[in-house]
Amino acid sequence: MSDPPRPTFDRNWPTAVAFLAPNFIGFLCFTLFPVILSLVMAFHHWTLRPREAVRFVGLRNFVDLVGVRAIDEGAPGILTLYLLCVLGLIVSLVGLLLTNVHSWRGTRVGGVFVGLMGLVVVVASLGAGGQTSFWYVEAAQGSLLAGLLAVIVGGLVASRDSMEWELGPGVVPGVLLALCAFGLAGLDASMWVAYEPRDGRFWYYLYNTLYLMIGLPVAIVGALSLAMLLNEELPFGAWRSRAIGAGACGGLALLCVILGFGLGWSNVGVLAGIVWLFASLGFLFNIVTFRTIFYLPQFTSGVAVYVLWKSLYRPETGPINQGLDSLFTTMGLALVPPSWLAEIAWAKPAIVAMGVWIFVGGQNMLLYLAALSNVPAELIDAANVDGAGRWQRFRHVTWPQLAPTTFFISIVSVIGGLQGGFEQARVMTEGGPAGSTTSLSYYIYNKMFGDLDMGYAAAISWVLFAVIFAATALNWRFGRSQEVDY
């Protein structure tokens, strides 16, 4: 007996379409259509200014964005050498990733070259404006940080004990990086005498964006450190002893507040009282208290946090400068606290410090806590039996198990860093002083809603997308290879 024929028409498809349609229509209207429109706008002179028609300009927006123009007759030879050094710098950075991932022979020697190059850059940066005033030369400040990064990376590569000290293809990227970096430094003056960038602000704001990302490694390391500290319950004993400790800390909190107001140090008294209050809650609820405290910045609106930090950074009335002024007076130092957001030299470091505070105890800490809870206990026990110390257990057991989480956090942090900077600039500094805190995202906003140059803003957006895509692709290509599976 043959089976009855199956109906070719599914009567449930209208219901399925009804459920999917809102999401699909929203995707078309608010994601796909704006993306396609922005791509079209990038190739047009598209403005909202009156009496200016939309017209096709091809690649002109992109050329004006990343290109250079000759001063007088220019210097084609210098330009060619400069571009070759830039290309070599990019190739050497990718090569360094390859050598470390695949452990080529000579990788440790290449790390030495990178570290020495960074050391030379640091010394040159310190000599740019003297030992104390170099920080106020913005180019010297940026090169100093780049040199320190090269020293740290080179030192980490050279200290890899799993590889031998030998020459090989792994040396080439380090040598090429040093040659290209010194080549760019040598050609810099001649290049910018003969040429000028068509849009110098774009390159400056790209530098600002990358500068504001230097806090990401610190935030990731801080999040991992906090997660390891808060991974296990604190040994406070039974409930009776914990209640006694909580009561004692609560009494100390009240005493600090009373003494603070009585001695005229109300701010110090309240601050000390809050610290002891947190300690009291810690006795009662153990690590749940401290996890909640460190996660608090994520509960707060970003704008509220930025307004708070703007108040902290106020030169005359901010608590940070008041504390520094009291410290300098006590130590007998004739120093004046910086104006932070009002000074070009200190505005970006101030925002970086705020970003580290926000992201150390946020989502990254929770992700690492979840990852630490999944580290197999038998691996830790086996390492203990083998006589491994605390650092060896972390280096060879815990850290490899955290590689997938670190990979995810790195990708998300890099994408967020390249896209970020808008809220801080908008709320705290309006991009100043002198554009020193303007990121690419804030530049896009100003071009579109300030200058009404929507075509040029769309071109900046697509260049930023290309940078994010390249960074994510490299991270995805080389980051996943560090994952292990025992």
C-alpha cells in the first residue's frame, strides 16, 4: 500500500512569515538600506547645504581623505621611498604575527631587534623636549608610547622559553620593522616639506583613535587579575565570625564619618567610611559584594559616568587636583597639578585612564570569571603533583585554557576601540582642546551634522570599516591559532 501524497503547500507558512517579517523589515530599513545608501553617498558630493546639487565624484572623496598633494613641484623619489617604508612596516607587523604563531627559527632574535628599536625610539622621544618637557610635545609623546610598546612586545617575544636562540627566517620581520621605522623617521622632514596631506585632520584623528586604545591591554590584564582574585570565596569563616567582622567594619565606618566632620575633613571621612562600609558588606556577602562593586560602572549610563569624570578632572574644584595639590604641598614640591581635559598633553591620557577604570571591572571580568570556572580541576591537581609553582600553573595550565575567552575579548575590544571615542568627546571635551580628543567617529559626526558634508562623512565611515575589517581579520587569523585543547 503506497503512502498518501504529501501536500506541497505548508499551511503554516503565513504564521512563520508573520513572526519573521518584523525583524526582516527592521533589518532592511535600519541596517541594509543605510549601509547601501552610505556606500552610494561615498562616491557622490552629497550635502544638505542649500543650492548644492548631488553629483557623482567617483573616488574623489577617498583621494581627498587619504591622499597627499605636492607643494610646488614635490619630490617623487622621497614619496616613493616613504610609501615603500609604510608598506614594509605593515608587512613586517604581519610577519611578526606569523613568526610568533608558527614559532619560526630566529623568532627570539627578531624580538631582540624589535626591543632595541623600541629602546632607541624611547631615548629619542625623551630627548625631543628635555627630560621633563617632552610630554608636552605631542609627537614625542606618541613616539614614546610606541617605543615602549615595541620594548614590551620585543621583550615578551625574546623571553619565550619554548624556542631556541638561533638565526632563521624569524629574524627578518624584526629587522624589516626596525629598518622601516628608522627609514620613516629619516624621511619624515623631507616628505612633509615637499608634500602635505589633503586632509591632515583625518590622520590626526586616526592617531587620536589609536592613542585612546592603548588602555585596552591594561584593561584586559586588569580584568583577568580581578577575575582571579574574585574567583574563589574569601576565607572569612562561619557566619558568626563574619557577623562580628561586619559589625566591626560598620562601627569603623561610622567612626570615620564622625571624626571627618569633627576635624573638618568631611570628604576624607566620608571616603574612609564608604571603604569600611564596603568591607562590612564583604564580610556579609563575601566575593559577591566585590564583584558587584567592580561591575557597578556597567550599570551606570555612559553619559552619567563621563559627566562624573569630567567633574573629577576639573582643574580648580576637582577632587583629583585637590588631592594632588595637597600631596605636593605636604611633600614640599613646587608643582602645579595639570588641567587634564583643558591641556593637549593631558587630555588623551585622562580619557585613557577613565576608560581603564570603566572596562577593568565590566563584562571582561565576568567573561574571565566564567572561563576560570571551566578550567578542569584535574589539570590543576596534576600540575600540583608535578611540583609546579603558582606562576607555572598559571602560565602552562590556566592561561592556555583562557585563550578562547582572551581571543573573543581582544576582537570585541579592538572593534569597540576603533569605533569608540564619540561619547567621551561629545560629553567631556567636544573634541578639544585643539582637536586632541577627537576620534574618527566624532569626526564623522562633525562632518555629517556640522558641515552637512554627508558624502565625505560616508567615505570616512567606509575607510574606518576597512581598518576595522583588516584588524578583525588579522586577529581572527592569528588569534585562534593560540587556542589549545587538552
